[in-house]
Amino acid sequence: MKLTLYLLAIALSSYLLGSINGAIITSKYIYKKDVRQFGSGNPGLTNFYRVFGVKGAALVLAIDILKSVIPAIFGGWLLGKLGMRTLGAEAAAFFVMVGHSFPAYYKFRGGKTVLAAGAALFVIDLRVAIASWVVFLCVMLLTRFVSLGSMAAGVAYPVSAAIFGLGPWCILIAALSAALLLFRHKANIQRLVNGTESRISFSRRGGEK
């Protein structure tokens, strides 16, 4: 009974915090424009960067990192009372991803969960976080496709969780998280297949397009 109540508290609080969107908040209140009306229309860090440039990206990062890390710490602390700290942190991270993908505050139209998941990994397990981020950086730098790097890192999450022995329930949540991330990238997958996916430019100075 206690486990069920704890999980419900983690799921609800994580979803509501995950529904906060740094790109939308920053674009609307700093730039007085809505990032969803520009570029790909996706309210995520990559589209924000492409539309508005590097200025303001730090605030987007701060908001999206905090909204992921705080629930993961809370979830780990709460289930840690029952000896399941990692499971609690993972459950929180998953529901943050759900909130980021389908936010209650923005008509359930959100981002692709990459930063939300990536930040929470450092609370879940440092080894898994490093492995997933190394995969992301290597693939992204080699191909300049942020989406491809993100999906590769998503797959690396459950694989590294299994390698480092996080346990069956933790591996299951990691697999669900990876599946959600891949689902949110279905349009990117189609563009990659068609050869129309945009590559990131590291020399971009900013400004709207």
C-alpha cells in the first residue's frame, strides 16, 4: 500500500513539473514570441537554438534540467525509504518525460524528452548517464544529426542499465523511457529516411529564420 501511494505521488508530481517547458517560457517571456510558431514548431532546445540562437538557451537549459533533476531526487528519496532509490528516481524521470511530451499546460503538445531524460540520468545512475551521453555526443558530432544522437542515447539507456545491473524493474522503466523517446522522434526518423533531416550548425550565431 505504501509503495503504491509513493509511486502515485511520484507520478503526479513528476508529470506536473515535467509539463513545464523551458523553450516556451523563454521564447514567450524573453523574446515575446512563441517558439512553436517558428522552425520545426517543436518546443524543444534544438528548435529554440535554431530559431533564436544561443542567447536564451542557458535559461531553457536551466528550466528543463531543474524540472527533471528535482523530481528524480524526490522520487529517489521517497522510494529510498523502501530501499528502492534507483527505481524511484527512474519512475520520476519517466513521468517527467511524459509531462514534457504531453504537457497539461500546453494542450498536451510538447517536446521530445531528450534533455529531460538526459538530465535525470545523472540522478539515477552516474555510470548510465555517462554511457548514454557519450553515445549521444559521439553520434551527434560524427553525423551532426541531433535527433540521431538522441535516439542512439535513448537506446543506450536500457542497454547500459542492463550492463551495470540496475535490476529488472529499472531496466523495464529504462526501456519504456527509450520507447517514448523513439516515439517522439517518429517524424525525425521519417526525415532521416527521406534524407531531409536538418543537421545542426556549430557556427550559427543566432537570429530567427
